[in-house]
Amino acid sequence: MRDRKPSTCLHCFKPKDHQQPLNNNGGMKHIIRLKKMVNLALNLQWITNDPFATYKLKILKVNREQLSEKELAAEI
């Protein structure tokens, strides 16, 4: 488990209920939150080294189009 990247575990996870599996940006959002907690632990000297020191986040740009009037009316 130590040789895996943190995001590898999140991408392999299959939800048991109706939820969809995480996409790249959803997994990265969880990694960002975890990184904040690790930085807090570093600042409070609970841990001595940063496991995210060499990890680079890869957020993908998502192009979304605006909804049409017909799609907006269907939402209401």
C-alpha cells in the first residue's frame, strides 16, 4: 500500500449503493482536503515528514456548455 499514489485508491473504489465512481477531479478534491489535514499535522509537529512533498495534483479542465431554455424548463 505504501508504494501506491493516494489517488490510486480513490479511483479503484467502487461504491456499493447508487453513487457513481469518482472521476479525476472528484478524487483530487478529496486529496486536496487530505493534504490540508496533513499540513496541519506537520505544523503541529504530529508527523515529521510530508508524504505529499513530491505529489503533484492533476486537475482536469472540464468544458461545460450552458443549458438551453428547453433544458432549463425541464428542470423546473
